[in-house]
Amino acid sequence: MALAADEEFVQGGDVDMQTNGVVVELMHKYWPQCSSGQGASAATLLDIGCGTGLIGKMFMHAAERDGFFASEQARTESVLRGIDFSGDMLTHVPASLYEEALQHDVDVTPWPMYADSVADISICNGVFIYLKNAAVLDEFARTCKPGGKCVLMFRHDVLPAFEEKRDAMQTLGKWRLLEKTPTMDNFPGLTAGGLEPTLFNVFVYEVL
């Protein structure tokens, strides 16, 4: 499902990050589908490092525009939950969209607000640059249901700090890699202005 660059999402701030559209596309791709194959079913999303809830807004806007959900009931029963370190950012998360948006340092594990196997899909976009604790990867696997998907964006300059843990989890059978996106520059406009490119990939893991 192509995510059009609607005007309300191309003005200012983080919306110019290339990762946003990539992550939303992957959310649509890996969101659970109803058994009839006629659209998406109700599901629970964990938005880790949700900020102002921009990704959730983009996702639901595109879903409603393109008739993504199998029914209105599937849309209304889908649950978006988020955590972020910044209380100021969380004040901008729309309560009509996120069931909850809680303040918590993602680096502090385990995440006390989430039980095991609560999510069908989790996302983490533009957040690993602020994290130091590779054990956060265990929390993605713990909080997702078996078969659930983790959509994780890693910049190349921070990936080495998480690679060993990420690969060990695959070896241990906690998750398996489904997709790695091509390398992209997150801020091509800045690169065109003479700055070094900010390269990234998004990895999608299925929890086992």
C-alpha cells in the first residue's frame, strides 16, 4: 500500500525523515489480516519511543483513506499504545488515537507497563540513537505475541551497539528476520546541502 505524501504530513519537524514513510509502509504490510483476506483485522500496536504519535497518525490516516481495515469494527477495535521518555512530547499524542501514551525511559527494562505477549506488532523508529541498553531488544520479543512482528529502524552509526544482541536472539530462536529494507538516506535534503548522509535500514522480525 503506497503512502501518499499528504500535505498535512510533509510540513516541518520529523515528517521530513525518510524513515517515517518506510515504517508506515511496513506496518501496513505486516499488520494482521482477517481470515477472509479481505482486509486488516483488529490488532494491538506498541509504538516504542512514540514521541508525538506521528507514526500512529500517519498509519491511521493512510488506513482510513485507503480502506485498509476489513470493517469499521476492525478499525475501532485496533489499539495503539505508546511509551516515550519525553513527557512534553507525550502531551501532543492524540488521546483519540492512542489508548495510552506513557512516560518511561525505554532503556529501563523490563518495561513494567507491558505484560508478555500483548502486541501483534511493535515499532521503533528513530529511537535507537538515544538508547544504550541492548537488552531492550528482549523486550520487543517479550511483549509481542508469537508470530507478532517487530519493525525496527537502525541508523548505521548506532547499529554496531545492537548487532550482537540482535543476532544472538535469532540464534536462540527468539525471533527470525523477515525483511531488511535497502539502505536509504534519512535526510536527503540535508545531504544535498553538503552534510554527510544519515544511512539507515529497517528490519522486520517475527517473534517465535
